Amino acid sequence: MTGKDLAKKLLSIFPDLEYEVALSLTNAFFESLKLAMKDGNSVELRGFGIFQPRVCKGVIFVNPKNNQRYYVQEKKRVVFRTGTEFLERLNTSFDAGLDLGTQSFRLILGKLFEDTPYFLLRERENVRLGEGLCESGLICDAAKERGLSALSKFKEILGRYEVKNIKAIGTAVFRKAKNAKEFISQVEKDFGIKIEILSPEEEARYTLKGVRFGLEILGFKLRSFVVVDVGGGSTEVIYYKDGAEPITYSLDLGVVALRDFFSLRYPLSTKALQSLRDYVRDKLKDLPYTKPEMLVITGGSASLLGSLDLKLRIYEQRALHGHRITLDRIAKMAQRLTGMTLSQLSRVRGMERGREDLVAPALCVYLELLSYFLLDSAVISEFGILEATLLSLWGL
């Protein structure tokens, strides 16, 4: 990791900073570290370790080629001593979770240290496993190859980090595809990974588990909220209220399914956009109405919405998690983006490659959800079903 990489990490925590400012702060930190040790001082970073200056005495050595003696003057060098806690965390093994969805496959690596979960690495591949599923009811050959290729990349990462414990879950595409068992068998044969297919109710429970963990990190203490995960093949809606069992609903409003069902072509005509919104609005009538304290949105479509709103150059989890996006902002986004070609959409700041043709159905679902619940904003949770795979593996 270089100073530039650290500056990017700083931007993920403070997204309002300019990159040049973040880089300047990073350089200033290392310059302060260097000056302190030049003066003979040790520098302790609590929980991480200690940098200590050491003086190496002058030595005489003999060159074996010509038997000539040489003297090397004393010099200063820096010794780093790893903190006990940090060393123990380094030596704790990695575990992995896999969320295999209709649009994307996602991998997360984490560690459980002293009953505290740490999520340390996230990877995502847009595989479009559900492409054409609406018409054929099958996972097509091209989609299979994309899925297996993504898993091959993940397998290399799992090997690099010597991961032993893996929990893999499959969602809507595996419930709907007639040939899902063939794909699952091939994955187990080729990669040794067993995929657990979640029912809609189980999928919702996993999502809620991850979201509640994320809300605790943000310090939210809500008595009632609604969680929505707009996936590729379905949309999961969870009603949560203190003291009551969560109520879950699974709607056929996945962004990939909507794109295929309506054969969406960009730029969208006003009539096509209105038709899509009318369809989503009618589907939402199956939900019971209640006005929650907050609408929490999670999953790939929510991350895309936040990235577009914040105009992120790269995915930044810390910038997205807890970001509040308003109904007005989503409406303006829909008006602007649905009138673009796919080529134009690919160049929009914040657009995730491979999701250009899914932005219209995603925006329509969020617009209608906020209107249905009579809310003027939603909060993005970057914790959801993916993180829940590890929380479940750890028994949390």
C-alpha cells in the first residue's frame, strides 16, 4: 500500500475532501513521523505498534572476492514492533461469505476477534446470471460462463488468504431457474463450494440481520423501520418493529426481471418510463401500508443509487453507508438518466460498469417505494445480506 492508496482510504472516510488535500495530509503524517524519529523519539500508534529509531554501530567486513577489509560507519534505522492486539488479529484466520445473486456475485472476507466481527475485504463481479431467465426459465450458457469465471477469481482470492470456512448463499435466480441444480453441482465439483439456496423468507431474515448490524454502527436506535433490498430477480421488503416478529414480503420487482419483461431500450421514451412506474406502483399495493420512522435501502441497486448521487469515482463503502438520499434527488436523477443512451450512461460519474441498463428500473422502484410510504428520503445501508453470511457463520 502506497501513500496514494492511504489517501484514497482517507477519502472513503471523509468524502468531502479533495484528493490533493487527502494526499497532502497523508504526506504530512509521514513527514511528522520521520522528523520525530530523526530527533530520536519513538512513535506509538495505539493498537497498531511502535516505530523506534535505532543506531547501528560501525562494523568492519571482509570482501571474500579480494580479502579487502572495509569499514561501514554507524547509521540510524527504524525498527517497528507490532502491537500485541494487532499481531493477534493478524494471526486470526480469515472466513468468507458469498452472496450469489441474479445480477452480481459478491465475496466478503472477515475475521472474528474477541467476539468482535471485522469485515476486511469485499469483491464484486457483475455476472448477469439471470439474463434471459424471464423468457426461457433457464440460466443460459453465456451467463453460466460468467458466473464460473467470477467464482474462479474468487477462488484465487480464497487461496491467497488461506480461507478454510466459507458460507455461500444463492437467491432469486437459483429459486427460479429450472437448471439451477446443474449450476450448483458444477460449482461444488469445480470449486468445492456448497451453495445454500435461501427461501424468500430466509433471504429477508439475512438482509435484516446485516442491516441491523449496520444501523448499530451508525448509532441509529429506531423503534420501527422498513428495509428494502431491490435485487436482480426480486425485491425483499421487511417490516421491523420493536417487540414484534419481522414481517417479510418478496415481490417480483427485480431490476433484471423488469428490464427483460419490458424489453427496455435506452433512451427510454416518456411512455415507457410511465408504464414501468405504473407497473411497479400496482405491485406495491400488495404491501401493507404503515409509515415507518425510516426506509432503509440495501444491496447493489442501493449502492448504485448512492454512488450516482455522490458522484463517486470508485466504490467507497464508508461514504455510502448511512447516506440519506431524497425523493426529489431521485426524481431529478430519473429525469436526467433515463433520457441517455447506454454509452452516455456508462460515462456518468458514479455509474457502476455493467449496471447501465438497470438504472431505470432501480430508480422507478425507489421512487414508487418512497411515494407509497409517504416518505421524502431513504437511508442507504452498505450492510445487508452479504455481511449476514459471515455473521451467520460466526453464530452472531
